[in-house]
Amino acid sequence: MKKDIIEEKSSEFETLRQELESIDAQNQEINIRMAEFKSALEIISQVKKAKPNQEIIMPLSEGLMLKVYIKDPNKALIGIGNKIIVEKNSEECDKYIKERIDEADSLMTQLDNEANNITLKLRKLEHELIELTKEEKK
């Protein structure tokens, strides 16, 4: 009887552990996206300071940059999904990116709360499994 309970709780423990790993992976992806959004804000800020047809150095990734000529420093293209790109002015771009950052922050908070709840359940299950194992050995 106790063996069945131990197996059931062990299975539940493993499921929760996998959920926690999944949440951790999602958090890592969100952190990467947030870094990209923040980088985009910096680039837009740099571009806004440029004059039309001015050459600037635009970072693509760490250690990789392009020399580009800015045709219109107040306009940018934004991918809005499904391979659709729209032209926006720099203020609209700032707003769009800041909204994405806020969404990512909110999602990270939600995932952190879920992770904390799962961690509490895991600790409780671990304690129960230890006690059940001790009882079964008697």
C-alpha cells in the first residue's frame, strides 16, 4: 500500500520538476527577448540623433556592426507578425518596444510566481516521500 503511495508521489514529484525546468527555459527565452528589445531601444535612440543621409555604425550582435546610411532617422519598420511589416515613426517604435518589454516583465512575474508555487509543492512532496520511505523501511 505504501509502495503505491510512494510511486504516486514520486511520479507527481517528477512531473512538477519537469514543469519547473520548462518554466526556467521560458524565463531564459524571455530574458533573451528583453535584452533584444532593450538593444533595439538603444539603437532607435542612436538613430534618432542622426541626420538624414548620415552614416552611423549599427550594432547587429556582440562584436558585429554595420556602417549604414540613415535615410530618415524618424522612421523605422516593425514586424507585427505573419511576415507583415509596417512603417512607424520613432516615438511609435519606442512605444511598441516598451509595450513588449512590459508584456515580457509581466510574463516573467507570472512565471516566477508559478515557479515559487511549484517549488513549495516540491518541498512538501520531498518531505512526504522521505517520511513514507522511512515508514516503509520499518
